[in-house]
Amino acid sequence: MKDFERRATLASIAVVVLVVACGGEALTAETIGGTTVETRAYSGTREIRHTVDAGSTASSEKDYHGVFDVEASRTDERSGNGIFETETRFFTVRSGGYRIDAAMREVIVRDEHVASGSSDVMLDESALDRATFGYLAPEPVDGVRGYAPFDGIDREWIVEKYDEPRLVDTLRPGVYAHSAARSTETSISHVRGETDSGSISEVISPDGTVRGGGTDTPVEQSFEQHADGSGRSTSSAPGFYNVELQIAPPAPVSDGRAYAIVISRKATGREVGPPPYPVDTGTVTIPDWYPGGKALPVDTDVLTASGTADTPVPATCGAASRGLLAHRVIDRRTWTRITGIAEVDSDERYWAGPTLLCEIERRHTETYDLTSGKRRAVDDTTTSLGIVRL
């Protein structure tokens, strides 16, 4: 991990220098000592939409729709069985007709180790480091409610190790689909001023068990969930409250046509004066909010990959690749957390040989209220980046 972080830091600094020095122009590829390094410029947009369900516990929140211009520089370093990618993105806010130059930069680094001894390109380990310098918060911008830049750092660190190599062939045309059991370590941290900071980490085992926890000042959280949707979670602010939830797996109700989730709750109130402190216990049965509304048909965290040759490059990828056919590769992750989160992430890439023409990232998140089983809000983020010139 330390070596990866060192390389990521050096690579991100190098990319920033290249972007500034070259003004967004595409750079040439070069080979040094058996290592091929390619750096190219990309541009596109990021669209964010937050929709609050009427009558939900999130009704105090507001709907939001914003579009951000993105300029990016991407460097691919290929040597032996390793692929090291660095991508730096610069954002400009467009909100309510205003354009605001945002002091926000996102650096994404992927370090992939390809399994040897196979005619296919197989991945046995992958690491991703995503750091955002400056971030966007829902605050008024020049009198228009939108997302404004603030000083801070968000960092996401993910390491995946596969029990069996996962096919990630971006160079050989073909059609494939593959999902492999894996163990994953995730760490997310943020620093937003002196009083707003926190971190959360997760470990996903090949059997589908997920254990996680962390802090978001001043709240401390932890949870454990199993592939059948059962588990426990705790949330506390030391000295103020502590809430423990025991969550049963989805089960059919009496008519057998619908499913429900039984949640046992134990809450300890504010610690004022000498103990004992007030304790509230109870059980609630809510409609099954998991995707499909029934017993989970799959594990709570599933990764799939698919590829198709000779696919038209979408118009959103820009003029440079318009009318071209490419090898499309889609990585898709579907995951659910017993804390009330259901998310689908996809990374859609269009390749012409080793050259990435376009990347479209989509994230769809639904949050649910564990006291009622009703959906609170939906978040959709789409980032489209196309190569500036071939």
C-alpha cells in the first residue's frame, strides 16, 4: 500500500504539471526501458441530480440538479504484467446560468496486476485511489442554490483481490462476462475544515460478509452484514446517544406474496447525571426495501464485467471519436448495505486498441428509512469524458 501511495502521489503531481504545461493538448506516447507511457487529454461533463421523495424523512432537503465542465489528463503506464493509470480532472461549476471556477481537482489512480500464464488478459488484483482536493457542498452560489467549492479533501481507497482472476481484456475484441469472488478493503476519509472530518472503512469477504465502521464527527458508526441481508449496526455520539439495530433477513409475511424485515432497536439516551441512563427498546417490521422487494436473489455486493467489439462510440464522447467503432467494456457493481443504501455503479469504456476514446461513469444511489422502509432520496451522477483528439 505504501509503494502504491508513493507512486500515486508522484504520478498525480506529474499529470498536473503536464496539464498546465500543455493547455489540454493531447500528448504523444513514448517507450522508456520497456515501459510504455501514454498521456492524452480529455474533456466532458459531470451531471449531478438529487431527488427527494415526497413525504420522506428527507423532506427538509431540496432537489438539486447541477452540471460541471470537466477537463482531464490521463496517463497509462504499461510494463510487464502491470497497468498503472493516473487521471486528473479539473472542474468548473455551471449553476443557474452562472459559471464559477471551482478550486477542485480529482485524482484517480488505478494499479492493476494482470495474472500471467493465460492467453486472456486476467486481473488478479486491483487498487484504486481517488482523491478530491476541494469539494462541492449544497450552498448558495451567487444567489443561486447549488453546489459550491470548499476547501477540503475527500479520499477513497479500494483494494480488491480476486479468488479467481477476472477477465479485463481491453485490447482483444470479443464478448465476455465474468464475475469472481473477491475480498475487498475500502477506506474513505474526508477533511472539511477543523470541525468536520471523518473516515469509514469496509472489508468485504468472499462469502459476502461485510464489516465496516468509522466516524463522521461527532458520530461513530459500525455494522456487520451477511449475504442474506441480515446483520447489525450501531450509531452513537459519545455522551449523547447510542442506537443498536439487529436486522433480520427479509422473510415472507403471512400471505406469502410480500416480504418484510424485522428490526430490533435498543437506544440509550443522553448521559446526564449518574446512571442508569434512559433506555428505549422495541421492534418494528418494515416492508422489504432491498432491490426486488423479496429475499435477496444475489449477494449484497456483486461485480460483473462485459465487453462487446465493434460498438459505435456514443455522441456524448465528443467530436474526436464521432462515427468510430470501438471495443466497449463495462464494469458494473451492484451493492446494498443494511444501513439503508442500495447502489449501482458502472464504468463504461470505449477502446481503440490500447487507446481509451471515452469513459462514462454512472452512479445511482437510493437511500431508505429503516423506521418505515420508505425511500428517502435518489442520487444520480454521470461523468462523461471523451478524448480531445486522436
